[in-house]
Amino acid sequence: MALNTELDPIVRKVERKRLIRTTVYERRAMLILRLLARYRGLDIEGVRPVMRWGPVLPLDRAREVADQRALVEAGIRSRRSAAADLGADDPDGEWSRVLVERRALGPGATGDEPRTSVTG
């Protein structure tokens, strides 16, 4: 929180620059698409470039992940929906792979069992 407060002037400056540059970058991309359509025959019907900026400062997603996990464990949310909300590129692919591996290992192979240590 303190870091965000200290870097606030820089964040505001970056946001102003992004506001100005967004339209410029989108316009430049549209000009490039028009050139490609003219000289390479690219079909750009209905295509409109959109500039999307990432966050200026890194985000702490630990709380968001913990919340999604709690919802999945409580049965309120599906794993697929939670993975999609967290930004997984292919939520079905990763979860289906994990489920197949767990089924292949048999019951009790989830890794959630308490571990006992033997000392001696």
C-alpha cells in the first residue's frame, strides 16, 4: 500500500500518456491493416484494432486466488469458472489433465491426506 501511494504520481503520468497514445496506436494499427488489405489482399471487414494496456504496478493476486479456491472447495463455483476468472488460457485443458492424472492414481491420491513422519 505504501509503495502504491509513493508511486501514485508516476502512475498518473503513465495513465495520461496512455490516454493520449491509445488513439494514436489504434489509428496506426488501422493504417497498417489497410495497407495489408490493399497490397496483400487481407480481409479486414469488421476488424477494428483495440489497444489494451496492462496494469502499471504489479498486482498481488494471492487473495483473489485464495477466494476462488475457497469457492471451489465449498462447491459454489466450478473449477473451470474459477480458472477462467483467474486468467487461465485454457481452463479446460489444465483441469482435465489434472483430473485424468488423479483418476489414474486411484482413490486417495489427491495429496490432501495428512502426512506422517517416521523418526528414529
